[in-house]
Amino acid sequence: MIIVNDLKPGTAFENEGNIYTVLNVDHNKTAMRQMIIKVKVKNLRSGVINEISFTGGDKVEPAHIDKKEMQYLYDDGVNLVFMDNSTYEQIEIPKTRLEWEMQFLKENDNVTISMYEQEILGVMLPDKVELQIVECEQAVKGDTATSATKNAKVETGLEIKVPLFIQNGEMVVISTADGRYCGRA
């Protein structure tokens, strides 16, 4: 058991049947009252971020999250199929659980799958990915008074804003946190 006073960002724990990872901890102690600990957490099953309040001395069950390197193989229409690089075992994750992540995955990419007691929680993407521009608007001469951008589409179908100098076929770096253009590859 973990005493909630000892929770730190990055710690995973189980509470009321849910698995959480700690994002932030705030201790509030006043003179005549028991300490209140507010913990900002992310639910690892649903992805929802919320805040849970505990009183000092409460205990929670630790959760050991396993991380496994896997290769993204293909999309079968309903599921995304991944293969364990060491055992060649294949797993399927429903597309509905990976709507955001699908925008950054190409076939044969290596990703990290997070698991809790054989339950698949999700895909951990790298901070940035390199994708190829497959379609982009033409730059209009004279539109350069400020940092002008144009619409572009990458090979996975994600639509982004890119600077005017980017052309079809170029490789660009995109942040997986917000889906924004970061630079040329």
C-alpha cells in the first residue's frame, strides 16, 4: 500500500477499481484540521484527467504498469494490429480506443504499449514523429507579412498547418501532443 502523502508525479495507483497516474500533488495543511491532499490524476483506461481529494494518511494500492515494445502492423478495419518484437505474438486494439494515436501511426512503426495485468491500456507515442506531406495548398505570393501558413495533409490523413515553403512530398516533424508542425525532418 502507498500512503497518499508519498504520492509523486508519475506514480501509478489503483483506487475504486480505476487505474490512475499522478500528474500533480497539492498538500493543504491548516492549524486545526487534518491534512487534505489533492491529487491531479489521469485515468489510464479512459484518458480522463480529474482531481481526487484524500485526507492525510489514506492508503491506495500501487499499480505496476508494464511497457512493451511492439510493431504496428496494419489496420483491419475495426482493430489496429500490433506484434511483439520478441515473441511475434499479435494483439488487436479497437480503433475507437486509439483515435488520436492513429493519426501518427504508420505501418511498421515501433511503439510502446502500456499494460496492467494483461489488460491493454493504450499506445505511448514518441513526443514527435516524422510524416510525409501528401497534399498541400499552393502558396500565394504576397502572403508573407507575418508567419503565414497553409493547410496540408500527411500520409496518415492528419491535416495540419505548415509554413508556405513546405511542398508536397517533404518530410515534416509533428508533435504528438497537439498535432502541430514542428519543423522539417
